[in-house]
Amino acid sequence: MTPIDDLEHTFQWLEKAYIAGWLSDVEFCRFRNTLHTYLCIKGTVQAVSPAKSLIDVAAYQCKHCGRLTHIVQKGQFLLAPSKCGNCDEIGPFRLCTERSKYVPAQAILLQIDASFDLDCPCLLRCQLRADIIDSAAVGDQVVLKGQVRVIVPNHLECGKSTPFELELTVDTIDILSKTETAQ
């Protein structure tokens, strides 16, 4: 799925949530307009998670013919091939973790400055990737640039949750002021 497909999938989910009555007219318009834009947000880092690895390119092996297919991962959930390019079977496929490619990732919680006029929560979850992880610490004043996406919590027993979160996928981070750490 390309980033444009991922964004369109998010719009489709928002429309379904609006039709189901989970969102008011104002919330629907606000979130739809926010998702269209590339944002530059200023704030203070409130929490930093440990760095972890995310699958960037997943390797799937067809259980019929054994052919390996690589799928670039975008969005919240793992994407598998729709069918094998060799035998045209619709699956099943086995995820080959040892042949997949990974990228380091880190989540931070940003307290958005009160002077910043943005129609989203005061606390915003942000996802850092690759070479920008570990660049911010708790208390740092930062400016983040990236795109907003909707995260829909998925529970194994109950299905998808009606409350959802906004997350900023960060492309660049500028540190305005660092906090002094006690030695």
C-alpha cells in the first residue's frame, strides 16, 4: 500500500466512523482537514519510549511454491501479499522475520504549546524513525514536521475500538532547547 492508499484508507475509516455516529460534524471536518496537511508542531516532550524495531519491508514466503515476496510496510498493520507472483495462489503466506528489513523507531508524547492553534488534543503521540530516534529527551522544546494519521486500537477479543488516537509520523525534528540533566 502506498502512502496515498494509506491516507485514503484513513479517510474511509473516518467516513465510516462519521456515518456510525462516532464523530460529530465538527470532529469529522476537523480530523479530515488535519489529515490533509503536512504539519509543523511546536511543543515540549513529555515522555520518550525506548527505541524498538519496526518492520520496514516484510518478507513473505508462499506456502505452495516457496517464493519469497517483499512488501513495503506503511500504516498501522502488517500488509501481506494479495496473491503469489509465481503460482497465483491467494495464500497462505508465512512471514519470514529473518529475511525482513527493520528500521529503528521510537514514540514520544508531545505537549503542544498553548499558543499553537491546532484542532487536536493537547498531548500528541509522535513516531520517530531511523536516524532521528534518541534525539529528544523529556523536557526538550522541539519543532516536529510530519503527517498526522489516525490510529484505531484493535482488541483481539472485542474488535476495533470506537475511540481513536491521532499520531504524528515525524520526518524532521528541530531541538529548540535541551533540558539540563542532573549528574
